[in-house]
Amino acid sequence: MHQVAFRQMKDGTREEYLFLEKLESEFNEGLVDRLLQALKDLENTLSGYQVSRLEHSLQSAARAEADGADEDLIVGALLHDLGDELAPYNHSQLAASIIRPYVRGEVTWIVHHHGLFQKIYYAHFYGEDPNERDRFKDHPWYQSCIDFCERYDQASFDPDYPTPPLEHFEPILRRVFSRPPFDPNVIGKEHPLEL
């Protein structure tokens, strides 16, 4: 079989769906390669900063690594802005969706909310509320997101920061994304993504 015969999903047969599942599994083996390419593509996006989006991502991950963060948080720092090109107004949520099946819930929550939390640094310049994040004050990962933004995200626009190349983070990406997706031993039994 080279392709299914059905034109509506409800008409598919068991054999067709097993065939598609095999193809999907083979395709998903290339996920890290696609993520690496997407990161490389950040080299030529959003100008105006002293570093490229790729350099910002690498710096964020390097700062997390230097701070002794675990691999989940390093991956979160590396991929936190991956959605900038396709979802400029909700890039945080896109990046969180990418990592959600593979990292602990806290990291997903941090990445999901970092766009809102980082507004503390600049929202007042646009007449917006810089403390909008305070609606999550009672959330158990509120301080973790503040720390992520302060230590890794907002600090990573420095052209002089010694930043390793993307290849340095490839083994970590491969380890994290080789986990079974949505493993409750990794993401947690409860995944509190109260949005």
C-alpha cells in the first residue's frame, strides 16, 4: 500500500490506519532534525536586537545549563521562542505545545506563560499592565516562571556572552525527545496547565 483509499476518516479500515501509524512513526523519528532546522532558521528572523533569535535561544539555554538546570529546563530555554515566526502573538503557547509531550509539566507551564511574564520589563512602555502575570500569583510555578524570565530569557540579548553552538545542545534535544510522549513519569500524573 502506498496510500490509503479513504476520502473521509470515518471510512478508513484497520489496515489503512495501521499503515498510516507506521508512516507517522517513521516520520516522527525525524522530529529532532526538524527542530534543529527550525532553530537554525531563527538566525534570519526578527531584526533589531544585538543578537539573532538563534543566538538568543542558545544563550538562554547556555545560561540555564550554567545555572545547573536539568535537561527539561535547558530544552525549554532552547525552544522557548521557536514559535516567533509562525505565532508572533502567542509564540509561548506554540513552543509549549511542542515540548509538552516530553518534559515535566512545570517546564511546559513556564514556556507557555513566559511571554506574559516577561512583560514586566516593557509593558509599561506600551501603556499595558506590566503586572498582568500576578493573576497567577497563587500558582505553584509562578516563581519558577519569574526566575526563568529573569535568569535566562531577558538576560540573553548579549553579543558578548560566551555561547556554545547549536551542536552543543543536540545530544540533550535527542535525549529529551526520545522519551515516550506523554509519559506520566516524565510530565507528571497531573499536568496543571490552568491557563
